[in-house]
Amino acid sequence: MGAPKGKGKVGKGKDGPSKGKGAGKGKTASTAKGQGKGDKTWVVVKGTVLVTGASGFIAMSCVRRLIEKGYKVRGTVRSLSNETTVGPLRKLFPTMELVEADLVGASDAWEKACEGCKYVLHTASPFQLSVSDPQKDLVDPALKGTENVVKAAMKAGVSRTVVTSSVASVGPPQSIRDDPSKGDKDKVYTEEDWNKESTLEKGPYLYSKRLAEEKAWELVKDSKMELSVICPSFVLGPMMTGRRDGESAKFIAALLEGTLPMGNENGPVLGTCDVRDISMAHVAAMEIAGAAGKRFLCTSEDGSTRSEMAATVRDRFKAYPVPAAADKEPIYRPKWSHAQATEILNWRPRPLEISMRDMANAAIRTEMVAKKYTLKPTKFGKCADCLPDSKSVNLLVKVVKIGEAEELRDGGSRRDVVVGDASGIVKIGMVGDELSVAEVGNVIEVRNAQVRMVRGYICLSVGKWGKVSKHEGDTEITPNESKDASATEYELVKS
């Protein structure tokens, strides 16, 4: 759009800009401002991007990145009435337009979805490792879905489509997956490789990804529309919702809950990538001219075992029963090259430990797994060290004496309980449930008690931020009653 010149009226309307002078000569469309009441800034419209399967793990990251870059985004879902998927999308991305379209549904829904779009990111494709009907659950959605989307995009005049494929369509081939001892340890898989061995019976997921990608390249062969393909490996990194129906979500949930098998010397050994890096690759493949007509491996250069993935989070998330490490090294560790993605897309993958850490944190934050805490061992102090300015007092003590009950305004009662250790004794004011452990002779644990000065004398108080409980161990304590920390009077004076 050219820069406006001279004076000119603009349309009236409740929400429209008010009358005023247009920008003078030399102003670009992105900086021209109207004058007077209702000033607004003109910005370049980047166009609309269709993201298929908008509720998917990769798709949601792509949507966020596109919106941050100023694109208008339209996303497809199978059903607008499915609140489980649609609800979080509307909350996370209120500006995104949602439309219905099913991968194996009618083509006209896809044609409507693509109308007015400049780009399409086709991320929707089933990723399930265990299915009852491979043809229906994997091959049909992947193959027909790709055909529906690419044809609709071409018909709508879309400039470029980016298809999410997988390293499953690249390699290693099925024969090596079945018998890792056949693997060539020096072989490095590149964009030139294709996994031609997987079938509907053996490796149906890998088979479906290859068929779908081949179909995409076949459809655009004589088309004006440009195509780029991203081939990620096993996708890790932070999820935006607590849904655990995807394979990546199932993986991190099972890992933190201690139910994930660690595998053996035969694998699995997987290439890994971060969802944030994969969304970056999709948008770069959409924007960068040199990406047209190319496929990009977006994966770590070496495969990792589940045991190695678990090792990156075991020490950091000690409250969770992360499975123990496997006792054997894998027979074969595949290798891939992401040189083309690095050179053309400026792709820089995150380290595995960062992806795993952020993924585990997200699983806890979104309540995909229960929040757990590791209690650090308490370092207990001494009664004799209790002073007027002491804070967060922790004591392991024996109950020496229990004072008379004092009625409180709320109807409860309070008692002064004298406790002690080998260094001396001190008084604690206990109320309510705290008194349940106050029995002469009991060894108790006092945590995070606060010092209250009562008429110049020390008296500890547990309160809502502290805790008093009966000691479960067999510790023997003999209180030194000759040194009473609560018997010394203090006076508050100006320093």
C-alpha cells in the first residue's frame, strides 16, 4: 500500500478514525499517522496463516510464534463443540480464528479454511504408537489429510505451504529398527534419505509419514504454490495445557510418575528436538525464500535413550519417582545431519537437558502430573540459643511441663508448654491442634517457630506458618532445666 499524500477524509464510524490530515509525503504505510482525535498507526498486514490441527503440541507453539510476529492466524479443529480442545485455545489465543475441518472429512471444509490465506502450516497428522487399525487411525488421516490440505491451499492461491513430516520418513529404515545390530554406526541420515522399508504391518506410523510427505511433493510438482517440509524427531519441551493425550505428553507424565520403561540394549534410541525450535523452523521455512522446495531435518545429531533423557531430570525433580537408569548401552545409536536447517533456516537446537527440564516443569505447572515436594532435612537448633530476635526456630525437644489452660476470645484454649534439650529449656505457647502432641515425656519436633516477647520474656509461638509434631524416631533427650531461656528478662531500648 503506497503512502497517503496530502489532505483527505476518512470514513466515519463509531470505532473508525476521525477526520484529519493524512500523512505527508515521504511517510511509509507502516509509520503514517492520522491527526487529531483518534490517532492510530498504520502497520503492514502480514497476511493470514492457516495452522491445521491447532490444538496439537507443535501447532500451538507455531500459533504463539506467528501471533507474536504479527500474523493473523486461523486454526482448524475437528469440532468447535469439543470444549476440551477448543476451550484452552480460545483462552491462550483469543485473536485466533477457529474453523472446523476434519483430515478425513469433506474437501470443501478445507477449501473454505484456506480462503484468504497467504500461508498454510499443515501440522495436523496423527502421532500414535499404538493403534487398533493402522490404516484407519494412521494412514488415512495422514495421507488424505495432506491431500485435502495441499489441494485446498493450491486452489485458494496460497503462496507457500509448510508440511510437518518426520524423521520417520527419513531413517533409520525398518530393518535396522527391527534389528539394531544391522545399523551402520558411521551412517549419517540427511534429507536425501527415505525410509522405504516400513509397511502397514511393520512400522505403520513411519509408513504413514512417508506416504503423506511423498503425496505432498507429488501434488505441488506442477503447481505455482511453494512447498517446504519440516522433519522433526521426537518432540520435547514445554506444553501449554495439561492434556496428556499426545505421545510427548504421555512420555513426560509416565517419566515423572515412574511408569516409563527404560528400554534395553535394542532401544528405543530417538533423535530429539524442542517444540519451540520446531515452531521456529516452521515459521522460518514459511518466510525464507531459499526454503522453498526443500525438506529439513530438525533433530539432534545423535539419538538418545530413555535412560539418558531421564538422567537429565532425575536430580532436579527428586520428589518424583523417575525410573532408575538402564544398565546397558544401546547396540546402535543413529545419527542425523541438521546442516541444511542450520544453513538455510538459521536453526539452533536447544540442548536436551533444557528441553527436558522445561517439559517437566510444564507438566507440573499445568497439573498434568501432581505437584510434589521434597522435604529437606531440618537442621534443629538449641533451646539456649533462643533470643528475642531469633527467627524461624527449629527444635527437637522433650516436653517438660504443661501449664494451665487459658481461654481465648474465639472459644479455644492456650497453654504454656515448657520443652527442653541438653542446652536448656524454653516456653512455647500452644493452641488448638498443637496441644495434641503436648504430653509430658513426648519428644516433639518444632519447625519455623517465632519468638514472641511477653512482658520482656521469650515465649515461642508456632502459628500458621510453623508446625509442631511428635518425633517418630527413638531419640533420647534429657532436658537441662537449670538453663531457662524464658527466665531471662529483656528490655527494649533504642540503639
